[in-house]
Amino acid sequence: MKFNYEFEQQKKNDFLLYKCGNQNARIDVLGESLLRVAVFPDGEEILPTFCIDPDSADLGTTGRDRLSVKGFSAVPINLQSNGECDSFKLSCGIKVTVNRKNFLIKYEKNGQILFSDRAPLAYNFDGEFGGGSFHYISREAGERIFGLGDKCGKLDKSGNSYRIETTDPMGYNAGTTDPLYKHVPFFICENSIGSYGIFYDTSDTSYFDFGKEINNYYEPYKYFRTQDNALVYYVFFGANLEIVKQFSHICGKQMLPPKKSFDYCASTMAYTDAPDSENQMNLFLEKLQELDLNCTGFYLSSGYTSIGKQRYVFNWNTEKFPNPEQFIERFQSKCVDLIPNIKPAFLCDHPMYREISENGLFVKNSDGTPFITRFWDGQGSYLDFTNPKAREFWIANVKDKLLDKGIKYTWNDNNEFDIKDEDALAFGFGNTVNASRIRPILTYLMVYSSYLAQMEKYPKFRPFISTRSGNIGVRRFAQTWSGDNSTDWNSLKYCHYIGLTMSLSGFYFYGHDLGGFAGEMPSRELLLRWLQLGLFEPRFTIHSWNSDCSATMPWSYPDIIPYVKEIFTQRKELVPYLYNCAHRAVEFDEPINSPVFLYYEGESRDSDIFLVGRNILVDPVLEEGTNTVTVNLPKGDNWYFDGKVFEGGVSVQTEISAFGKMKYFIKCGSVIPYNKASGFNDDENLVLTVYPIKSGIFKDTFFYDDGETFDYLENKCVNLNITVECNENSVTVFWENSGSTPFEPNFVLADGDARNLIIRRK
């Protein structure tokens, strides 16, 4: 009978299994504060996951069984039964109660309900709520929601609804557009009792409603809906930071990007779209040297592949670039790596289309012909990356057309796989599957194939890959960004929130198209404010497709070049610190950028202020014509600013001009590594600046390696453990290097601190 299901517990050794008719409900306890719930009918094909990888194994090209427990810690369940309810406790103290009638789960913290499945029915067992799978859970007035990947609007997503699907929203409104490029059905809910996180492990198009919908017949609720008939989800408990780190951990270890990827990497559509592309690119190099601006990379937009006005992946336009090898070598001789754009779709008039079609490498119609859809002002077909031969084709062409010519890195773009037709079929994972169900998996496999190509070509060097789209699994190989934003103040403001939202969703290596991608040339003030924000994010790239065909560049306004140079000098100065934060992100699953409340529980959830690592605090200016900001310093730590120390918990009013360096706060009790060199191709001048506390002892660390190989995994690096003792008269630094690379650190004391600095090796 609908709405009335009597589940019975089945005997299983390692997990709880409940059954009612053809419906199965399974609970796995996977850690001290982590469990997984799966609800699915008999005979349902449960597609593999490419998102979950707790032991950081190589998932290869077939993924992982969605119900696998490999890599998780086995936790025994001490089950207590009382009437129609079963209950058990997690090691973290959360009590889990399962009502066997309708399989309703309740989670309690310290005797209070943290959240629960919605009664009388939370799951779509027999079509009560329509097609697909549903999960309804309780909603508390005033609760806050964070996450979902690259979602627009403010950080708090409560009260709104969202579609979890990838699309190509060029020139989107950063405050309102939905969806964007990522498929990440993960959120953190914070209410009066505590916090919890949920990740729904599916690649199907899905929907969240966080209170936009209300229904008189039910208590307040929020819900998740997916086209997937198998509902598999993970529940995390703990503080917000613990939840972010847990989620990051079970999604697999990230690749440490090359150090040079953290410096300025340029881009623009204008140069490669121009008929004299190579000349434009050469003039760019000359301008860098003329102005002495640091730059380590150039994202080569797809105009280099053009035939007429269209783009044809793996095609070099030899009218624009007569000798690609010489062109690439010219940039590499200046230590600027080209990062070419590659796309997974082939237009129907692509020179290689017929060959690919005859070999059956495209996503297909049911009759075996290539599935054709809209792509780049034309029609084309997507490569089917679930097909081993298609992956081999991709790897071979990435190597032949790019890497063998001297390219090291790739920019994987336009990879949303915009396939919604249920008749479009992919090779699958042993059985044919509807391509519309696995769009983010196709993206993942594209990125993974590019990674394999780079590893095969350069096995000793860490790949650098950029991807616009993907599920959370792509973070293991690639950096990402917020896509084709708009050139306006609204985009600056809300892209800041999009960035922090990505960070709260496990995408730690992110950035934006600084200055804005689509629209008119940004004003002087807007460009400088974008650069000041981008200073502190992992990706520091100006990229544009301006409506007047101009290119947004550091020298777009000659009269502000001195201020741009100051900001670029700051970025180069901060690269060692950002690289250290990246290493901690890889080793300890810590976000590089985070809202202040992630580390300081009592702080506002609505503030623009954010942390870079644990030691730098930034209040970006996001409004036009604003120069004065009031910073509410987090309680619990004191903060350096302009040579002075301010107590945590106070409000500090500061002047932050757009025209010049960006001012920021530094936590007392920090050692910040700076590169004091500046300009184009200058050698690194590393200085470790100590920001001491008034009295007492604090510790910090410093990581340093060759910046590009895997040697650090064999301890061929610098790993400084630093202990600092502070008293009224002196600051004593004790250091030891547990890495095998010899290193003599250059410690200095923060400006404004007049105490004696004493350096001692342990």
C-alpha cells in the first residue's frame, strides 16, 4: 500500500539492510562521523561512481561500485531495537534511529533532533512523488545552507532551489543564473543544533529545494530529486570545517599543481581570433618584458584551431601559426608555458569527423549513427569517452598535435556535454547507457584522458590541467574556474561568493576570469578591484572576450600600469605562501580560501571577509566607488596590519584604494614565506617573515620543492618545522628541516616589531 511500507531488517554482517517488497534500504557506517544510505529497487542497475575514492586509488575508466566500502574504516554497529525502531550511536555521539515503517531516519545530537527524514514518507518508493528518486528531510527556520559547487548568489543557499546539471551559460548573471558548469550535489546545513553535510552520489540531472516550496500537509522540509532510480547518499557530521575536510577526503587526493601555475597566467580570445594571431602573441611577450611584469603561462584560446570562424580541436591554423613548434619554443624560451584550449566535440565539417564516425567513437543514436547536437554556432558530435577506443584516440591526438610539439599542459573547455536527449547512447561500462545520465562522467573521463596523455609524455612532471566543467572527481587532476562571467560589478561581487562556494564544495584550486570575460572593457577601477581579489586565489588569470574585440590586459590603461605592476609584484610575492597552502590542501584536505566562519565559529555567515590559508585575512572591495572598509577581526587571534597589531574581536576601519597594493591582515603567530623578487623571469628571493605573538610559543611549517616533479613524495624537498618563542624582549625561532633537500632559511621579523630576532637550528 502506498505511503505505508513495513520494512524488515535483513541479517547482514557489515551493514544494515531493510527490505519491503522489491524495495531495498541499506545503511553503512563508514567512519566515526560518516554513514551512507542507499535506497533502490530490486534489479536496478546502479551506475558506477567516479566521485568517491577514499583510499585515493586509481579509479581508472570504469569507476567504482557505488556501494563499495573499499578504503573506508569498518565500524561495527551496536544495534538496539525498540518496537518498530532500531537505533545505534556513531563514535562522534550522533544517535541514529531507523523507523522501519516507511524507513524514516532520525539523527540526534545531545538528545536533540539535528535533522530527520520527513514523515510520513521521505522516499519515492512507488511513484508517490512522480518519477525518479526523492529524499525529503526536515527544515528548521533560520538554518543556513552552503555548497553545491559553482552556484550563483550569496553563500547561504537556504530558501532557494537549484538544478544540478552542467551547462554553458556564457555571460551569466553571477547573482541569479542557474545552473553553471559543475555537477556537485553536496551541501552543508547549519542549524541551531549543529551542522551536517549530505552528498548525493549520482551523475544524473538533479534538483535541490531548500525551502522555496512549502506544503500545508507537511512540516517544513527541503528535498533532493534526481532522475536516478538508485538513491545513494553520504551523511557527514561535525563542525563545518570537519565536514568540508571529510567530503574532500572521501573524494580522493588532489594533485599538487606545478608551482608556476600560481603566478599570473594570461589569456584572451582576441589574440587567437585575430588574423595576425602569432604577431599579437609575440607583441604580448614583448610587452611583458618592456613592463617587467611576471607571467608564467598563457591560456591559448581556441582561435588557434580555427577554420573560418569555427573551432576545430586538434587543428592548427597554419595561416595564423605557420610553424607551431617554433611558436611554442619562443614562449618557452621566456619561461611562459602555452596552455591550449581543447574541446570534446567535433563539428560535422571537422576534417577528422568522418574518420571518427566510421570508427564509432562518438556518442550515438539508437541506430548507431553519431548523435548530433548544437555546438559553437554549428552542429557536431561529442566524443564518447566511455569507449576505450575514443580515449585512445584522444590521448594520441593530445600527444601528437600538442605535447609532441612542446606543449606541457592542457585547458579542457566547453566540456559540459550538453546532451539531454534520452535516445543518445554511450558505450558505457560494460553495457550501453543513456549519455544524458552520465554527462559529468564523460567530462571526468575527458579530463582523465588528458591527464594520462600528459603523464605518458612527461612521466616525471606533475601535470597541470584546467577544466571548466565536471563532477567533484575532476578535482583529483585539474584546477577549475568560474567560467565565462560578465564584465560588471555584479559579477565581481557574486563571483567572490561563487569562489568561496566552490571551496566549501571541495574545489580548492579555483579562480575567475579577472576583469570579466563577456562584455565591454572593464573600467580602470573594476579591473584593479578584480586583480586585488584575484591576488589571493589559486588561479590568477585575466581572460576576456570583449564586445569591441579588444583584449583586457594588464596594460589596457597606460595610466594605471604602475598600480597594476604593484599588484603583480604582490602576487609574485605571495606565490610561496599560496603554494604552501596548496600543499596543505593536498596533504590535509584544508581549503586554500574559506569564509572566516569556517575557522571562527562565532563569526558572521554574511561577511565578504575571507581567509587565505590560516594566516591571511582579506576584506575585498566589491562595490564601485568604495575605498573605506570596516573589518570585524575574528576573535581568538590578534592581527598585524600596516605594522600595527590589532586585537581580535574589534572593528578596524581602513582605507583600501583601488590604485595600488591590496592591504590585508596577517594572523599573529604566523610565519609567511614571501618571494621578494619581482618582474619578468626574476629569480626567486625567498624570505620567511615572522609575525610573533606578544608572549608564548607558536608553531608553523614551510614546504618547498622543485615545484614541478613528484620528487617531494620521496621526501626530496624542504619540510621546515618552525617553533617560535616570544617574550617582551626577543623572538626566538627554532627550526629543523625534515626534508632531504638542504636549505638555509632567511628569517626576518615583521615590520613594526622592535624585539630582537634570534635564529637557532634544532
